[in-house]
Amino acid sequence: MALTIEKAQQILDDYYDLVHPQYEDDIQFINALEFLIQETNNPEYMVELGGWYYGQKQFDLAEDYYLKAAKLNYVDAYECLGYIYYYGRVGQPDYEKAFHYYKLASDQGNIVAAYKLADMYKNGYYVQKDYPKYVQIIKSLYPLLQGATNTFDPVPEVYSRLAKIYVEEGNEDQAIQLLLIAKEFQSQRLIYSDFFGDLTIIKHIVLDLYSLIQFDSDYMDLFDLYYVLQKPCKLALEINGEDYIIEAKYEDDLFYISMDDKNYEDVDQFFQNAMIHDEPLYSQYVNVNYLEMLD
């Protein structure tokens, strides 16, 4: 059956409703996007397909589609190309290109590109180090995100950066409030996102938070395990009415984490790989019922 624009768009909608897309679903999705790109020349579809390839770590293909969209002056493509070159996804990092594309996007109001541009001033990537410039940019983004409700808005990224600035300025109370908001946003994002960088974001938020406040096991949630599982302990999770025991312990001088008859060498591997009923643990609603520190 020949594709039409309406049928191709329906394929995209159906694909995003799938919990576990199969290989055939992926192929149909790719074909639908390629058809829409050919028929409409819409850069939004180019970035969408580039984003899919990026998530699959097929960065060469992602770059190709981002560049096509950038030629049509599509702002989101500038942001995406900034990531490609900043992190060296198609070779070595190219900070000159990254700065170029981040600035193009930032100048058109892209908040993600703006905080990444700020990072370049902070680190001295391509430009001379300019920490006051970094602080100025990050602080300027805060009012743009107040009241944000979309879990994919860059609240965690901006608020966690601003929190560190406030700590340096001696305003720890405000930093704590920002980190609590960032943690909640990122926790919700992970229900829907399988982007490989999102776990790293919440890990650093949690560790930054507990460098400022005392940990309280009575108010623990799943992502607090980034802090808790650094030491020997035993705890129980309740997921959909089922209980699971987690232990972090030493055996023969080797530290590991165990759950559901599976072992993980550290907390990063645990969050990346732990599954419950074929779903990532981090994407599920979890109650942490108790905590016992072990010797």
C-alpha cells in the first residue's frame, strides 16, 4: 500500500505508543520519516530522524540529517549539531564547530544551546575561560524556566548549574531548593526518556544535593540510591505490589550490588541495566520501604 503523508504521520504516532518497538517497527518508522522528508522537506522530520539515529548511537547518520535541517535554518538542528561536535560524536571534539552551532541556536532563544554555550565559557573550550560570563548566562536562563511544566524543559540542567553557583556565593538554602526541583523534574523525565545521558544528570543532582543536606531514609526515593548504594546496605523496593530486595555488599573484598538474582558491579551499572518485567527499573514508580545499613 502506497504511503501518503497522513499514513506516514500515523505510523509515527503509532510508533511512539509502542512500549517495546521491534526491528520491523523501527524500519517502518524510518521509512515513514524518510518519506515525509522527501515529500515535505520539513526540517522537523529531519531532526526527528536524526534524533532517532543519535539515540541509537549512529552518530554519522544523525549528523547527516541535522546538517540537512540546518541548511534550512532550523534552530533545533543547530542545537543538535552543537552536541555532535562538542562531544566528538563523529570523531574528536570540534569546539569551534560546537561553539558556532550553539551560538546560532542560542541567539534564537534556544535555552539548551545557551547553557551549553555557557559551559564553553566556563571550561575555555574554543573561547578564553570567562567564568563571570558563564554565571551571567546561567542566571539569565533562570527566569525563562520558572513555571516550566514540561519534563523535557532543561530545568534540571540549568537549575543544577545555578545551584553550584549559589553554593559558591554562600546561598546554600537557595541551592538546595533548586536541586530539589531539578531532582523532581529529572525523575519524571526518566519515566519517558531512554536517552543515555539522563541517568548521569540525575546522579550528579542527587550527589550534589546530599553534599548540602543530611540524608534521611524516611524520605528516600529510587534515585537516592545513587547516594545510598555507595556503601553496604540492604533495602526493599515495592513495584506494582511486588517486593524486591537490594543488597550492596563486599564479598572477597569486591563490592557489588545484587537484586533479583542479578549482580551489578556499581550503582551506574545497576541503574543502566536493572529491569523489572522487561522495563527499566528507573522508568517505574517505586516505593522504597526500608533501609538497613550493613557493617
